[in-house]
Amino acid sequence: MNGTTERITLHSDILEHTFELYVYLPAHYNPLYTYHLALTQDGRDYFRLGKIAEHIETAMDEGARQTIVVGVPYPSVRQRREWYHPKSEKSEDYLAFIVKELLPFLDKTYQTWNLSHGRTLLGDSLAGTVSLRAALRYPNTFSRVVMHSPYSDDNIAAEVDNAENTGHFDIYHTIGLEEHTVKTTNGTYEDFLEPNRKLAEALEKKGARYCYKELEGGHFWKVWEADMLPALRFMYDITPPS
């Protein structure tokens, strides 16, 4: 890997929590230049299991814009569910944290594009759900979303139906064909496959640049990591080398 990784600290007053953010900076990073921003929830997992730094370097070698990747880690499985799950009261606080604290902090710390198209939100499972909801809620702030196997239900599909100003979005969305029975973080088993198919129907109507895939496999990082580079190629409109 030619770029560098670092850890930076951000305290959130909204969430009453101090984050140690994971940050990837491209090779020859120069604060005088302006960079795209890729923002991942489940940030530790994206760096360690999803190998996002390696995959973004490959994408940049193939023509993607120079991009800074930031990973937001969760402190515990319980806290993750409280922040990310759409039925949790804390989920609204987490959305506010992303827009009112995290993004301003990153824009102050690094030179990034102050445009919705210069920011990509990435997430797996519930992290994909919160990424989508952030873009739907703040379409002038975020317009690019990558979500692998997001949690979805009728309320999420309704949020998509009711969302405005999504025609300029780029959305990459996958679900595994074996995700008809997924063990959730609260110990229950839920069908992710059919709700994601319904979510895909809702998203296809929004006029966005949208890619939906049903992948072989289940609700695992092995599946998502293998699809990380195709997701980035779609997001940055890159034709794979022959």
C-alpha cells in the first residue's frame, strides 16, 4: 500500500462519546489539494475486514478521484445497534452527529470537496441502513451510497418513497442469496433477502444511477470484501481493465 493510515480523535457532544477515527490518506497527500471523501460506518471492520484502503488504492490506480477514507468505529455491539437501528431513539442522534459534528470536523481537518457528489457513504448491514438514511435525509450533503446487505423493512422502503431530490444519487446495493435467515445482533433471526428486494424496487423508481446485485453467499465480510472493488468501480464510473 502506498498511502498512509492514521488515527484521529473526535469527541461528539451529541452522542457523548469520543471516537478514534480510522483515516486513509492517498500517497503524496497534500493539504493544498482537494480530495473526495469516503465515509464508512463500522469503520474498524471496513479497514480490517473490508480492506477498504487497499481497494481504494486500486480504484485510484484505475482512474478514481483521489479519495480520503474515514472509518467511524462503534464501541460495542449494543451501542452500534442503538446508533444504527432505525427503530432506536438514538438513531436520530447518530444522523445528527454525522452531519453536524463528524462532517464539519473532517472538512476542517482535511481539504475535501464541499459537494454531495464528492462524498460517498459506505456501510454493511445496519451500517448500510444508516448510510442510506443519512443520504435520504440530507441529499444536498451526501449523494453517493454503497450498502452491502443493509437491514430494511417497510419503514425504510417508505423513507425511500417519500424522499425528494434523489435523482442525482449514485447507489450501489447488494444482498446475498443466502440471507433469508440472518442472526441479528439482538439474537433474533430475520429474513434480509425479501426486504432488500422490496427496497430495490423502491430505489429503482427514484431516478438515481442505481446498481442492485444479488450475490452468492450470506451475511458475511468474506462476501462483502470480495465485492468492495466492484462497488468502488461503479461509484467512480470506472471500466475494469481487460
